[in-house]
Amino acid sequence: MNNLFSAELYKWKKSRGFYVCLLSAVCCIVIIWLSFLLADRIESGQIENGTMGITVSQETLEEGQSESFLDAIDIMQIVQTFIGGGFSTLFIAIFICIWVIGEYGKGAVKNVVGKGYSRNSIFLTKYFSSILISLVLDIAIVIASVLTGMAVMGTARIGENFFKDCLAYVGVQLMLSVAFSGIIAAIGEFTRNLAAGIGISILLTALSSTFANGLDLLFKAMHIDFRVSAYWITNVIENCPIEGINIDVVGSAIAVTIMWTVISLFAGMVHFHEADV
Amino acid sequence: MSMEYVLRTHNLTKTFGKHKAVYNVSMNVRKGDIYGFIGKNGAGKTTFMKMVSGLANPTEGTIELFGEKSEQMYSKRKNIDLFGRSKVELQRKRIGCLIEEPGYYPGMTAAENMEVVRRNLGIAEKKVIPELLHFVGLTDTKRKKVKYFSMGMKQRLGIAIALMRNPDFLILDEPINGLDPSGIKEIRDLLIKLNRERQITILISSHILGELSKVAARYGIIRDGSLIEEFDAEELEDRCKRCQKVVVDDTAAAARILEEGLGIRNYDVPDRSVIRIFERLEEAADINKALITGGVALQESMLVGQDLEGYFMDLLGDGAIGTKR
């Protein structure tokens, strides 16, 4: 399996798609932060409203409220938006689909299947390399969000518990990301078609939590005491708090991560084992 | 001395729903042979090759590779090692294959693609890459990405990848498909070189029967998923040999006339009433006359024989073997 992993690392290093994905994510984060800065300058009257297409409405500003747009937000909220709000999961879903399904596109998987390795070890290598890549993407998104935020808002806004909260939040999110990327890797293995894989993954990222919430309401109406959203990965990612992460939150995240990692790994492995290449 | 086989399959079958893509195929590939695998599109050649190379699981039957036999039922196999590999899977390390089109990463160069395969296979020596690229004539591609390669270059890269672990057995599915005449010749020369210089056994399928007959030592004909016949190149040549075929009531008396009366020695008796004469074909009328004069009842006399392409077409299609011309 070491040989297989070494080849995966080499492909990763040579993957232009990864760098494009990483750069796109970082650029998006920088652009969003810059738009906040621009809105703040417009609000404070330093720049004319409408500059670069950004219009700030001040009608809703209540008396006594700060006129600074940036005062109303903090870095952790933005980190939460990027990591837990579907931004990083979208990039991860797209790249992992390309990563896994790309093996089938031009038949490169034929160069490793039937070469003395068990199919289980081949799938495991792909699965774990997908997780590793998703963690790197997540970490890059966090670093870009925090550093750009600090550059835009200044370090004076960093509270004493900021790094502690940030580390705890990112730690839980990275753990959940393992299960999420595993699910996407399994979807890639099942579909083996780039359009279908990306389409299903985007649907999963964008709509599945709403669907889970809908099921919660349905169960509630039926007087069934079961919340799907408490166990579905994208809901848990979205609902992870940015402050006061306690043992209950961590315990629940660990349980959900283990559950979905095991399910996706098992399903993907069985499919890869039985399906023809 | 018993014959050494690289590949033997026993009643190998693959079904997709109700469709039997490959049915009860028992193939024998001898060590050192170039085995030509012939069949129409959809006859089951690729499916068979995929099963042998581990890309597809058989529905029934067994595969014997280098003497190691697979389990009967793949879904219930027990004879596996700690890593979940069967003995046949371990023997597959000795196989190189190029099935359908070569597997490659289009955004990488030939050397980078080879590097991925080198790492996958755990080959320590890096020099194997330039050596193989030189062997298949791709040394000059340098930084050119594979997506810009011609069809022939991609096929040669596929062969280089298949040769990466210095295989004892090479499985090539339509390796000359889509190539121009010079590309076909290049691949043909390469295969002969591999067989002669490296003693690699080759199983090759192709539609271009004339080309196949220039390299193959043994043939297998597959039709509608079933292997209908296996024969050697000499046998094929013999079957296609032009001869005078006579149907008589008494072959012993006819043979005596041929030998004693006409001095003909080059003939055979494949059937109780048939004699095939391979010499003096231009004197067919005289031979017929001699047989009749000698008291033999001559029921039929004809000149038969085909080129290889015609013979294969008869086998693959609905025609009978040894069609009259």
C-alpha cells in the first residue's frame, strides 16, 4: 500500500486541478473580505456608494449602532461561513470527484488493478488520499480566512479566546471533513462519471441539510422523536458552534464522523471490489 | 515432457444479466507463444481479456495463471492472503496488459505517466523509465503532454506501461487499432522483438487478420462468446494450403494409383473418402483420368484453398471451413 500511496502523492503533486482549486478558494476568500472592507469604507463615507458595484443601504441602521460594517462581524463568524456554510465542502466535493473519477476517465485505474494488489488496498489508498487532500484544502481555507480577516480588520479585534476557539472549531470541522470527503469519494466510485459525480455531490452539499431539516419536521409532525439532522454530516458541519465547544459537541462529531466514515468506506470498498473496471 | 502453459482457462463465463458475453471458454496459451485471439466486435474478446487480467470478475469458471488456479466462485473465495489477494492475483504481477485503450493521465508527460506506474508497482530503479521510452521510441517526447500525442504514440506508451515490470505475459487488446500502416508495422516489429528477445508470451487480439497472421504462432477463434477453435499456425497454413481434393469410393486404391502410377507422394487422406493432393495441381485433369482408368469411382474433384483472411472470415462468419473456390 506504501507504493500506491507514493503514486497518489506524486499525482497530487502533479495535479494542476488541485492548485487551481486551492487558488480559486483562496481568491474567493480574499475577494469576499475585500468586499467587506469596501462596504465598510462606503458606510463610513470614505468611498462613494456604488463603487465597484457595491451599494450599502444605511436605512436599517438603528440609532446608537456602530456605522462600521466591520464592527458588526468578527473573524470567527466568517471562518464559520467558509468552513461550515458550504463553501469549503463545495470545493472539496468538486475536487474529490475529479480526483477519484479522473482515474476512470482515461482508464488509468487499469494500470493498478490486477497488478498484484487487492482491490481493497487500491480503494483504501484512493479513499485516504481524498481525505488528506480535503484536509489540506480545509486548512488552507481556514488560514486564508483568518489571515485575510486579520489584515482587513486588524489584530486589535482578536480576542483572548480567539485562537483557542478557532483551534477547537477547526479541529471539529476537520474531523467532520474526514467523513464528508469519504462520502464524496464513495459517490465518485459509485458513479465513475464526472458529470454525475459532481452533480450529485453538489446536490448533497447544497440541498441535503435542507432535506434533513424537512425530514425532522416530518418526523415531528408524526410524533416520532428522531432528528435526522443530528446525524447527517452536512447538518452537523453547519450546526457546529464557533464558541463554547464542549464535550457533547465533540462527542457527537466523533460519533457522526465514525458512522459516515465507516459507511462510505464499506460501501465504496464493496462496490470497487465487485464492479468491473 | 509436459507442455508449459502461461494461461489456461476452464469454462470461463461472464454474464451481464441474461446476456452471456463469454461462455465456457477454455483457452490454453503456451509459454513463448504469440497467441492470436480472433473474433468480431462484441464476440467477447475484451471481456475475456479483462477477466484474465483481473479487471473483471468472472461469473463462472477458473483461470490458471503460471500454474496457479483461481477459485471457482469469485464472490466466495477463501484462498487469500492477509491483504485479501488470491494466488492468481499474485501471479498477475507477471502480466502486462493493454486493454481497450491505454490508461494514462492526459495532463502529464509520457515520463510522468511512467513515473506514476513505477511508483504504483514499487519498482526501485528509475532508469527503467528512459529505457522503456527508448524501447518504444518515445524518447523525443520530452515535455509534450500525452493529450497531444497521436494515436500511435499513445499505443506505444500503453505498451511501455505494460512492459514496466518486465512481464512474462503480455495481454494486448487491439493494439494496432486506428494506426496507420507504418504504425502497424512498428507495433508488429515491437511485438516480434519482445517475443524473441525477452521471451515474453503474448496474447493479442486484432481485427486486422492479415497482420495477426504475420506474428501469431497459435490462434483462438471466438464467436458469440464461445471459443470455437484453437489451432497452430502450421495447422492453419496446412488448412489454407491449395490442393486438389478428390472424393473417391476407395482411398486405398486411389492412393496406390497416385503413388505407383503417377509418382505423387505429397498427399493426405483426411477422411475415409477424401484425398488431398498438394503437388502437380496443374495436372488435375490427368490425375482424374488416371484414377478413373485405374477403376476408382471418382465422385468429386476440385481445387480448394484460401488465403488466411478468407479462412478466418469463414470461421468468424457463417461460412464453412475450407470453402470451395
